[in-house]
Amino acid sequence: GRPLQNDEYVEVTWTVESLEDGEIEGKTDLRRHRILRLLVEAEVQGAAPTVGDLADILNVSDRTIKRDIAILRQMGHHIETRGST
């Protein structure tokens, strides 16, 4: 897709940490749980984050997010980020 114009950016309020996160064991599972939550929150607010947006907010590399998204898709989750399908 084309780059966003300045008036097309949407400010999103995300819940990076939540009480429910304490129920999830393992750093990887927790990060993937948070990715799903962040994507839902963004969609509800009319936004589609980039892989870079997710990497920044979760303090990991783009490569890590891409790998997590690929696995989440294999698990049956429908995931859309800006700049990917």
C-alpha cells in the first residue's frame, strides 16, 4: 500500500500490560497474547499498526514480531497490519 498521508494517521491508545497477562506463562506466549490484544484495540479505534509499531511498543525487533504474527496466523488468527496481509 501507499504511505499514509499526515491526515490519515490515527492515534491509538493501547493496553500494553494488563492484569490478565499474569495468567500467561512464558515470555513468548505473553508477547503473542499482547500482540493480539494490541491489534484488537487498534482495529476498534480504526487503525492498523505496522510491524514496526508493534515492535516499538513491545520493545522487540521487527523480525520477532513478524515471526510471532506468522505463528499466530498458523494458529488460525486473522491478523492484519499496515504494510502486510
